Amino acid sequence: MTKADDGGRDGPSPARVQAFHTGISAESRAAAYLIAKGYRILARRFRTRFGEIDIVARRRDQIVFVEVKARASLDDAAYAVTPQQRQRIIAAAQMWLAGHPEHESLACRFDAVLIAPKSLPRHLIAAFDLTG
């Protein structure tokens, strides 16, 4: 099969592979950071047809849905959580909650953990709410 036969694709581009590995590394850093702050990780990379939640954690009487963003700077990471992503995360969180009725009595929150080179992670508590 030639490139023309398969649509010109030989698999993911090197940039996409690098972005994937950067994302996995950032999620690991964020999870370790949250654990150090007293959170218990309940799920990582929870995927639904609506979207993905990077980290689902619990601290005291709250379930926290965490979006992890890695960029060149913490400010760039903060601006990378778009309104469309927020809506997908909210929909995915509703799916997670539906599958975990044992947590239905707990409060929910949507946080972000921002990751940048040569910086400590920045944890944005209640980065957004159900309105997106």
C-alpha cells in the first residue's frame, strides 16, 4: 500500500506523539502534586463519548474533576482551557458520577492543574463551574 492508498498517513506525526507524551508526563506530575496536597486519585484519563477527564480525585467530602494543561508558561496553560473543553469535561463528569453512585452525596468541583517547564504546578481550585 502506498501513501496515496492509505490517505497519505503513516501513523501519528512526531509532533502528535511528543504532545501525547508531554500530556502523560504532565498528568503524572499533576497527580503526584495532588496526592502531596492530600487528594486521593480515583481515576485518570477517564474517557467517554463526550470527552475525557484527566484526573478524578477526592478530598474530604468533595469529588474533584481536574483538567491538566501543559504549556510553555503557566499563563499559556491557563488560557488553554477553552469553553468547549469545559462543556466536554462537565458532560464527562456527569457520566462518571452516573457510574459511581457511591459518590452522589458528595459535592463536586472542577479544578485545573497547570504545568510548565521549570515551574511548580499551579492548582486552580474551582477553575470553572457547571455553567462552563
